[in-house]
Amino acid sequence: MNPETRRQLMGVSTATLCTALFKRGLRNQCIQDVRPLRPGLPNMVGPAYTLRYIPAREDLNGIAVFQNADHPQRVAVEQCPAGAVLVIDSRKDARAASAGGILVARLMQRGAAGIVTDGGFRDSPDIARYEMPAYHQRPSAPTNLTLHQAVDMNLPIGCGDVAVWPGDVVVGDAEAVVVIPAHLADEIAAEAVEMTAFEDFVQEEVMKGRAVIGLYPPTTEAARQDFAAWRERTGR
């Protein structure tokens, strides 16, 4: 992805991105019911590389499938490009793990930007210590084989009620994960930087005791002039 876009998205919130997307009619880009295992990490930003699970069928999904060098879960971990985010469709089912600490560690060592599942991870205490962002619904000890069957990768999926196409830009912060359509990423990032500057100004004013009417949004000339002066003073 565009390096400048990546840099810009590292410094904005998912809440601001949701507003910028909503202005363009996109209402359902926030992956539902996922949370970071380690909230203090920098933003997760990268193009999506996808993996899809279907309900496991017992005659096709025994422990021996992991001996297959072409198993989609293992191949996805080895093929997810450096700088990308592995996004897993686990059908919003966290009763069995989408992956565990070893596979997530391998992703991290290969340079992935992060991993997201609408299911759960096993070995979650280990993953929570990694330097790579990881998001899931809740911890889950059983192996994915008990409920999930990996069938394909790098195709359109659903994750947490959001449609995700390979290459869409995925952004996660301490609050949420948002999916930006690839063709909108550059303009959304630039707009979000501008929105963030204004919201930082507003936050400072509100903390001083200023009312929000006329300020947020800036419907008065005084608010607009004050923001312009703040930008000049702060270099924002």
C-alpha cells in the first residue's frame, strides 16, 4: 500500500475513520465483537490477506489434515505478505480457536502487520505478549479442527459482519478494527488526518470549559478562526 497512507493511518483512530467512511455512505465497516489482546501497541495497518473457515466435517477434518503441506491455514501463515493483516472468517464462532501462539508467532516473524479473527485464539496469554497486534472475540482453548475447517484463502470473506476483500486496508487501534475499501484508502487517510487535527483542537477547548454548540461542528466564524489560529500555533 501507499507508504504515506500507511503513515497517516498509524496516527488516526478507528472512530474517526468510521466517520469518514460514513460520509461516503459506508455504514458497516467496523468488525463487530473483536478486541485487541494488547491494547497498548501502535495502530495495526495493512492490506488484508484473508482465510476462510467453514463448519468442520468430521470425516474430512481429523488431526491428520495438518500433515498436508497444502493445508490452507498453514499455507496462509506462510504466504501472508510482510506488512499485510491476516483476516480470518471464523463465522463469529469462538468455541474453537482460529489459531494459536505458534502460528501467530510465525506471522509476526515473517513481518505481518497483524491478525484479526471474529473467533478466538488459543495461547492468548502468549499472543498478548507479542509485539504484533492481534484481535479476537475471546480466548478459546480447543483446536480449530473441532469446529472449523480451513477451505480457502485470499478470497472475499465476512469477518465480524463486515465484507473483506483481499487488499482492503485494515486498521486496528485500542478500540476497534475498521476495513477501508482499497480504492478509498488514500483519500480516507488524508481526510482522517485533517479530522484528527480538528478533533484535537476541539478536545482542548472542551477541556477548558468551552461548549460544543457552534464548535463541534464549527458553525460559527469564531470557532473557525480559533481553529485556524490553533493550527498555526501547533503546526498541525
